[in-house]
Amino acid sequence: MSKFLTLKSADEIFEMLNFDPLPPETLPLDQALGRVLAEPFPASEDLPGFDRSTVDGFAVRARDVFGATEGLPAALEYLGECPMGDVPQLTVGPGQTARIWTGGMLPPGADGVVMLEYSRPAGDKLVELTRPAAPLENVISRGEDASCGEELLPSGRSLRPQDLGLLAALGQTEARVIRRPRAAIISSGDEVVPVTATPRPGQVRDINSHTLAALVRSAGGEARSFGLAPDHRDKLRAMVAEALDWADLVVMSGGSSAGQRDFTILVFGDLPGVEILAHGVAISPGKPLILARQGQKSLWGLPGHAAGALVCAEVFLRPLIKRLTGQTDPEVWRAGLTASLTRPVASAQGRRDYIRVSLAPPETPGGPLQATPILGKSGLISTLVLAEALVVCPENLEGLEAGQIVPLHLSL
Amino acid sequence: MSKFLTLKSADEIFEMLNFDPLPPETLPLDQALGRVLAEPFPASEDLPGFDRSTVDGFAVRARDVFGATEGLPAALEYLGECPMGDVPQLTVGPGQTARIWTGGMLPPGADGVVMLEYSRPAGDKLVELTRPAAPLENVISRGEDASCGEELLPSGRSLRPQDLGLLAALGQTEARVIRRPRAAIISSGDEVVPVTATPRPGQVRDINSHTLAALVRSAGGEARSFGLAPDHRDKLRAMVAEALDWADLVVMSGGSSAGQRDFTILVFGDLPGVEILAHGVAISPGKPLILARQGQKSLWGLPGHAAGALVCAEVFLRPLIKRLTGQTDPEVWRAGLTASLTRPVASAQGRRDYIRVSLAPPETPGGPLQATPILGKSGLISTLVLAEALVVCPENLEGLEAGQIVPLHLSL
């Protein structure tokens, strides 16, 4: 094994994330929020199934109230009430009207509704209407919301409240969604102790099990911690093999470089059918990244230090998890997220830097957000805690200037 | 009861949302993602607790390698290896060096680390280093990430992966967070049937129980459906009273206007200690909104039609839920979300319109996102399904012009 890494570019890693979406599963509607629809959903019937009034008022034939005003109302024969939740037993003929409620079914003969506010009783069997109604005014007609066969929900849609509402409206009690990607998290390092332990001098508590599991969950995956491993090739291999049985992706942190104590690359190589795709990526923080695959499963070696591990996961694992769920929403709004840098940042050519920034409101209304780079070494977790976003300094730049407008990467 | 609504402005409703944050609870760290920290968390110890190397290399006294180059290396006496996870038993004196690993504890005497790449063995007990190291180079010193007593996590912080990482680093296995707000959802209307039923003509399936519960969950609340109620004052009252026992907010949809079949306002008024704060709000969609309170609990009457109910919930319930969780993150990035309208939209003076828009990428790099208003009646749920954001047309405008830059409200 070489003691030097051969760095891939971030874009080369992105191209390697060509894994297939996971298989679908069926969930009750009330557990499907945020899950990704596995197949397009065409309307199975007209919605609404009948012409509905959108107001309390009087169902009319629109031509009977043309030109009606306060001073010159239309006087119509009152036929009675339309029932709620049932078919009206009356028919509105010329010069006639019927009382209707919001959501009620329009009676035969009527084609519009005048709001209650513009009505007044006029004797026993007459109603005066003081405003006109155009045909279909205050009415949602049959099939106007969705007509049978129309595809409103594409596959790949991450289900929002209104999407669930549409499914409910069409009588769906369940949704067919892509299974959540399963990520097995392993922390390694002789110096790492569980969060419950009191570290002796020279030891540190395991941060990565917690941050990486949380990141996986926030991206829509399921995370399970497979524990803490010492820097020992056989023990690590057994742990990774066990994890690979369950997981769609195995995420190991620590020991991902090419040194004497870095076993991750060896352990991945020990496993049957595993192909090493990358060892080293030209980003900061996060250089010692390993990506390997075994069929449709991926194996990740992330740096041991918490900031590098988390930034790598944010940059590479989040889009992989999105891809595994089949999510195709373009999230166009992200393209609109930019800010002005408040001070210059130096970078190195040939490397993509993920710069942690805090955000402040625009200095003038309509102006750009203000992004301030957070000082401190790239390995510090505190800099991530203080950050509200990341700013990318691309490979071909040696830095970013103060006042420059830069895209924001939000989820960190 | 008046048959006309007295409309409040949206801002007047926002001012009425002055409810106290809910009490705290304690959760295991791995369940605390996205939950809101109930109290500030000061670092309970220095992080790291000792000077750590951030690279594989050689621990040195920086003055010993000043000016070292490939051609003129610093030749140092090699003392041996620093152990991982333990205190080095050696001391680096003048002209001496020791092997150290990423994450290892710096040995006494050393104040910097030269990376392995810039070293070469030179005989039995000598190492040549070909680059200098400044003091503290490639070292994270004790307390540099967080010094004991420093407050990195303020109360009101919605916990992200890195925040959980910091808590783990400091030995916290649990987090003290605000309890989730509990929302009881009730749908009303004689014409409404459960999603499992086949509606007869004139009937529609219950959409709101599903959309409103999902919205509450997406805002960080806990939702429970209390079922479907007929338009019957006594039955509704019993249902709302039961819901109020459990809930922090009761969210009822349907019957919220001021007509003969609108019982919500009466039912709220029937309950002991309930004060009606608003009946009607000058927004579209969503005019017939009711807000009432009983102590620290709120009662909401939302319109029955699905689009109005969901927009009202998005506009008013989401910020209330955020407030009840004590969340204080300003989410400054939202101020940066703007778009250019692709066509004009008419509104009415005195009313705040929430216009559904779809989004397209900027026409030129760095230009604004393109927001296209979605056609269709405001009562249609399909328009919300097609929407990616809302655009607000404020009360003092009669419309928005094509090409106008407008803020985006994202979560719908």
C-alpha cells in the first residue's frame, strides 16, 4: 500500500454515487410524511366527484342574476335548502334558487352561487339577490381539482402535507414509498472511548457515532451504531462484515488515511467482492476519504476528526442517501441561496474548500445575506457548531474575496 | 352572533401568538435531533482535554525545525513512538523528536508536529525533517475547541448533528429539550367521510386530518387525530373538551365561518375559560379563521376547504409551534430567499394574499429564481400540490407585477 493518497476530485466522487434506488415498501398515510413516492400516482377518480359550492349562499342559474345590483336585485323563487353530504332532491329552474352551504353539492339546473351576504328575504317564497354570479362562480366543478387519470404526484416526490392530502382525497390509506437507506455507523481508534466513559488523558469520547447517525437521519436514512472498534484489522473486519449484512451503506470513521495505523482501506479490501473506488479526495476538511462498493452497497471510510467526518458526510453521504431514496425533487430554491462574504478567505488551488460561515441579514433591504467565515482550525467541531452554512471555494480559485457573492450550502 | 366576520390583519394574529414555551423533558442524545435545547449548555470541561496532533508525523520543538528544507533538513534524535489513547512516557528535549499519530497526545516538551510526508530516516537514531513547523502547527491545543465554562449551545437551539456531537464530546448522554407541542386535530362537516369510506354523491373524504397532522409534525409538533365530527354543537363540544384535556393546541377544521351551520365559534365559546381572540382574518386563502385561548392552550378554527385550512396552518400554526418549542434560531437564510415573478398577480387591497408558485432556476447565472404563479381557484388542493413555495402580496398592494422581486415563503 502506498503511503501517499491519490486524490480524486469531489466531482469524481459524485460520479461514483451511481447506486440504484432501494426497493419500495407500503406505509400508512400518517407515517409517509417526508418519504419518497416509489411510483407516480394518477388520480383514480374525479376530484371533487361533483360540483361543490365554495361559499354559503344561493344556487342560481347565472343568467337569472346577470346585472343584479343593490338597487335592482334579482327576485327569485325560493325552493328550499340543499342538504349537506347528500344529493339535492330539487332542481333549479328558470327564475328559481335554492339555499346552499359551503361544500354542498350544486343542485341540478344551477351553475353558480351568489354569496349569502348579497341576499335578502322578500316575502314568503321569494329571495332578492343583489349581485350577479358568473357561470361556475363560487363553484368547484367536478374534476377541477384532479380529473381521473391525471398524474399530480410524480414518483420521486418527497411527500409533503398537501401531497398526503391529495392521496387521502383519493381514498388512499397507504402510500408506496422507497425504503429508507440503512446506514451502519462504526467509530474506530484506540484513543476513542464511549460517551459514557470518563476519558483518561490521551483519550477522547466518541463524537462521530452521534454526528454521523444524526446526519444520516436528517438526510432521510435509518442509522444504527455498530459500536466502537480498536485499531485492529481482524476485529474491524468482523465488525464491517456484520454491518454490511444489514446496511446499504457502512460508514466508518477513523483510520481512513494511508498510514501505519490506518486499517480501513485494508479491511475494506479484505472483504469479498469489495472494490475500492477512491482513497483520498481533494477537499478540505476531509482529505482522507475512502469510497468502496460491494454490488449496490457502499462502504465509506471517513476521517476520524469530527469536523472532517461530518463535512465529508454532508457533502457526499447526503446526496447518496437522497439518490438511494429515489428522490428527484430538484429543490430549485437552493439555487437562490447566495450571500456576500464579509471577509476574504484563502484556499489552495486544486482543492475544494468547504468554508464554515455564520449568516447575518442583508445590510440593505433586498441586498445579499452577509456570510462571515468562522475562524478556527478546520478540525474543530466548535466551528461547525457556530456555522449556519457552508460556502464552497472551488478548485480553480486560490481564495474568495470580501464582497464576493457566493452560493450557500445550507444543511450544515 | 353576527353573520359577518370582523377581520383582523395577519399581523394582529401574529401578535396574539404570545404563548409561553412548553416545559422541558430529558431525552437520550440519539433521539434529540431537531429538538430544541431548553437551557444553555456551557462546556463542562476543556475540549480537547490535552494537546492533540491533527496529523501523522513527528512531534518537535518548533525552534528545532525553523528553516528546515529538502536541501537543508533538520536532523533530530529519534526517541520512539507516542502511544494512542495514553500519556506519552517520553519528553522531547532540544534536538529530539518522537513519532506521533493523528489524534495522539503531544508529548511534554513538543509544541508542534511535522507531517510524516516531510520526514526521512537517517540512520539508527536520527530522523531528518524537511519542513519547518510553527508552534502549535498541526496541533489542537487543550481547550481550543471549547474551554470549560464557555457557552457554545444557547437555549432555543434546534439541535443539529454537530450540536449533538459537541454534547457527546462533553460526555452528555442526554439532552434537556422542550417537550413537543401536542396538537389535537378534529375535522367537522356532515359531508365529510373518513378516507376509508367510499363517498356517496355529495360527500367528500376527510383531507384535513391528514394534511394538518402532517403539517404539525413537519413543524416539530406531535399530532393526534380526534376524529371526524358532524355539524352538531353538543357532539362537537364534547370532542373539543376531550381534545383540550390532552392538547396544547386544538385544531378544528370546518364550520369556522359565521353562518347557520358554523358551530366552531359557538363550541369554543361554550367551553369554560375560553376567550375568543379573533374570528376572521384578512388573508386569502383562509378568511374564516378562529383563534381562541384557554390559559396557555390555543384553539383554532380553520376553514373546511383543504387549501384554506393548510395555508392558515402554514402561516399561523407553524410559527406558533416554533414558539411553543422555544426555538430562537433566527434562520437568517430565509431572508435571502427571493424570486422574480414571471407574470403579474392581482390581489385585493386590505388583504394579504398567499400566492402559490412553482420555481425555476435563474435565467442567467447569479440572477433571481423564477417564480410562476399557479393558476386555479384558491380552494383547490391540487394548486398546493403543484406549488413549491408561497409568495406574499401584502395588504397595501393591489397586485404584484411581472419581473418584481418577491420574498419566498418556503415550507409549502
